[in-house]
Amino acid sequence: MAVGILLVVGLAMILSAYFGGRQPATVALDVGFSTIRLLLPLLNVLLVQELLSREFDKRYYLSSLTYPRARRSLLFGRFVAVLTLLLGVLLALSLLQIGLGRVIGGIYPQATPIALGQPYLIVMAFIALDMLVLAAMATLLAVVASTPSFVLIGTFGFMLVARSYGAIIDLLSRESGLVVNAEGYRASLGVLGYLLPDLGALDIRMLALYGRPEFLPADWPWLLLSSLGYAIALLALAVWALQRKRFA
């Protein structure tokens, strides 16, 4: 699966560079970021399904929970395994993007070259934090859900809402004529800010695409702390649910 993701991202970058007009490297890197943010959550869900959901669905816990160790050790072990593989694949994807970006940029030099140094590392760090939050949510759903398919539905539903509501609120603030009673609609969506992390704000790809520091959000420390705290809260809730889970 990891090799397949690498091939898909590489092929998407190469093909999109041909449609990039006068900025093929920028278009290729942009498409690469979008593909990564779509495929890595899918890999995350499938791994959690195999390592946690199948544990309860196939009754493997009849063997694993007989060892003299706490249940939270089982949960943290599986979570660390999933997160380690995700970060490893993300590291391989980042190296692939850097290599392809330099090759494409060398073939067709741009007036505004892509920034593959420190700005790119910051973008990938924000993507890694996004994956951490999604892995924590998938782990919680694997513990409380009765079927493995709910992990896929719930995690992707959470991802779509958490990544989109911030952009919708910003759009309604600038274009109030799009819907009737835009202010009330925006206020209703604003409630989600107290319940969900703004994963859409973690997408700061413009920083690497154009290399301008103004694309980094002014409140980035709060954004990092809130997302990290949300992931820790989800893990704590998953541990609490597993400790009180009754097995037939």
C-alpha cells in the first residue's frame, strides 16, 4: 500500500506538470500535496481497521488481553505502530516530492521557484500533525464502533467537516450574498470551532509553493497547540472507552 501511494503521488506530479503552463513545478507540487492529503488518511483508516477493529471483530483479544499488561498498553502500541508507518510514508513522499520538484524545476525554470527548503519542511510538519489528529480519531472510533466499516465512514466524515468548515466560514465572511441569511449560517458553522479542530488551516502549502512567509498563519502557535491537544484528548477518551469496554 505504501509503495502504491508513492507511485500514485509520483505519477500525479509528473502528469500534472504537463498541464502547468508556465509554472509546471508549482502545479506538480500542489497536486502532490492534494494527493498526499487524500491517500494518507485512507492508509491510516485501513491500518487502524486491521490492527484494532479486527482485534475486536475477530476476537483476537482472547489471546492478546490474556497477557499481564494493561489494556492501554495494547492501545498505545497499536497507535504508535500506525503513526510510525504513516510518518515513514510521509517522509518517503516528501523526499519523492523534493526530487521530482527539482527535476521539473530544472527542466523548465520559473520566475517564482518553489521553496523546497525550510518552508517545505514546515508544510510537511503541519501535514504530519493533521495525520496525528486523524489517527487519534480513527483509534477512538475503532474502540467504540461495533463494525470496522464505521471507522472508515466516521474518520472520513470527521476529516471532511474539520477541513472544510473554516474555509466555508471565511467564504461567507467575504461573500455574504452567496446564501440567504449568511450571518446566521456563518454563526451556526462557527459552533463547530468549539467542537472540532480546524484541520483546513493546517494546509499551508502556499508557503512551499511560493516561498513567502506571509502565507504562514499569524496564529500558528495556537493552531499547533489546539490540534495537538485535540489529538491527546481523543487518545485519552479512547483509553477510557477501552478500559470500560466489556467483551462477550
